[in-house]
Amino acid sequence: MDPEVTSLAQSAGATLVTLMATDAWHRTREGLTQLWRRMQPERAEIVAAELEAGREDVLAAMAANDQETLNELRLQWQGLVRRLIGARPAAAAELRALLAELDPDGTAARPVTQRATASGHARVYQAGRDQHITER
């Protein structure tokens, strides 16, 4: 498949799963459902139901800090989007416009990276006591 389509599908999957847990959820659901109604009306109701079920899965996974499930959901939506664009190439432009509207700065699709460094020294504050700890 075209690398541009693959990239768009990856971005859409990540963005969608992220937005499922935000205040933008209702607009996201409406936008995607409308997109499917225009491009594949026979699948629109199935996709709408999958969006609702997916949101419940996302909220439960986030509450449990279950990254594996979140990754699976991203891949699921990536596949659905990729198949939609494969069947209806005109959907790509509409999807890009929808993603730009829902996530204008593109932060929802960016992976979160955390880094930590240990220096071997720390300060512990407990009930008014200040203790210096050195790792050995």
C-alpha cells in the first residue's frame, strides 16, 4: 500500500484512540461516522457501534494503564481507516481535514516518551524531616 496512506492510517488510529478519552470525543465520533456514511454507507452503523465500544475499551485501558490494549485499539482503527481509504481513495482528503480540525497541532498522534535518570543521590521529605540518601 502507498506509504502516504499507511502514514495517514497510523496517524488516524493514534489520534482517534487518544481523542476517545477527551472532551473532543463527541465531535470525533460524529466526524468519523459522517465520513463513513459518505464513503461506505453500508458500514456506517457498524463503525458507529465500534466507535462506542472502542471508547469504552479506551477508558478502561487508560484507567488500568493498559498500554497493550491501547496499542491494539490503535492498530484496529489504523486497519479500518486503511481499508476505507483503499476502497475509497477520496476519503483520504476528508480524513486529513477532519484530523486537522479535531487535532490541529497534531499532539494526539504523537507518542508519549518518558525519561528518567538516577544520580545515586536523593532527598526524602517526610513529615517535616529532611533526609539525604546516597545509593550504594
